[in-house]
Amino acid sequence: MNIVVLAKQIPDAEAHIDIGSDGKGLSIEQKFTANVFDEFALEEALRLKEKHGGKVRVITLGTGKATEVLRTGIAMGADEALLLEDGAFLDGDGYTTALALSRAASLEPFDVILCGRQAIDDDRGEVGPMVAQFLGIPHGGGITKLDVADGKAVIECPVEGGKETIEVNLPAVFTAQKGLNEPRVPPIMGVMKAMKATIPRVTPADLGISPEEAGAAGSKVKIGRYFHPKKRAAVQMIPGEPGEAAVEAVKILMDVERIL
């Protein structure tokens, strides 16, 4: 069984992030980590490999620093890694990212593509479904259970008030969420192997994508400007008995805040 994992490097939770001076980009402190939902996807891929045999490929799109995510994947047990590294890839939206990742995934035959339900930096949850759309294969979103046999997969997904079980023909794309598994800690031998691993790079040309299709020029969503959130007003304490305080609060809402 050939399994592809799509991973992403995101800013660390402790990294300082601010709006750039031009208002059109972000200034991000150079502290990064792997997207937690992608770690669930990688762990599930490794479990499928251990059960059915085959290999696991980890693919990410980013700068050279993103190789850290790929090396983590190799340390955990992935067989191969691939970095989509080119200036043309940068500043694209979910559409261009999904296009590039779908082309990279299809460089070799595959049975299953796994990725996180969403990246917790932009929180859109759009790349996985769009990869499936580009490839013309089924998609199962936010799974908490995955069983594969005889060219089919049975998945379990939470729904309001319960769970839903679905049978899907392979190949297919599945997005992982918390509850699917508990990611393993990379063993020391795996870490040493990852440190020595050579990470191949590919460009848009390698994927049959023009520079105009790959990044901002091909994006369907373009960011006009970032704004800081509006600062919350200071809390105003209203003294007195509850009834009197309630009357005063209503007056403030009507006369000061103009809420009618």
C-alpha cells in the first residue's frame, strides 16, 4: 500500500506574529512546528503501513526550513519525503497549494492520501478536499477511525449527536482530527536517520505548473490588507443594588452605546 501524507509547517504557538509595515503581510518570528492535525495523519499512515506493508511519502510546500517537518516524518517512520520549494509557490492560497500538492502526490501511484483536517495557522480546512477534487477521487473529512481492506476504506466521522460510518472506494483522501490516534515519539535511531536523509526538492516546472498558476497570481483568494482587532473597551463596574444597577446599565446601553 502506497500512502501519501500532506504536512505543513506552521508558526509555533509561542512565536510572535504581527502585521507587516505595508499591512499586506505578516511578520512572523522564526519559531515553527508541525501542524498537529498532520501529526495524526502521519501516525495513521504509519499504522496502515505496519498493517498492510508498502511505503509512506511525506510532502510539504514551503521554504527550506520546512524540511524540519519532513525530517520529523522520517524520524517517526516515513520512507520518503518531498519538498515543494520555489519562490513561485509562496503567497498562494488554498487553491494553488492544493493544485501543487495534488500534482506532487500523483508523481507516483498511491492508494491513500492523509492530511490534517485543517492547518491551525489559517484554520480554513480547505486544502484536503480540494486535493481530492483536483485528483477526481473521494474525500472523507475529519475522520476518527480508518480501516482499509480489499480496495475499500471504512471511516468514522463525528456528526452532531453521534458518529457516521462511511465506506469509500480507494484511492481516496482522508483528513484527520483529534481522536484518530496518539502520534508516536520518534525513536533515537529514527532521528539519526532523518538527520542524514536527503530531501528532494521540486519546482512548479517539475509538476507541470506554470509560475503564474503556482502562487499569488493563480490564487482565487487575495488578501487586500490585515487589520488589528478592535480593542475592547474597559470594563465598567456599576455599583448599587441589583435593580438599580440594571436600570443604570440600560441607560448606559441606550444613551452612551446607542444600543436600542
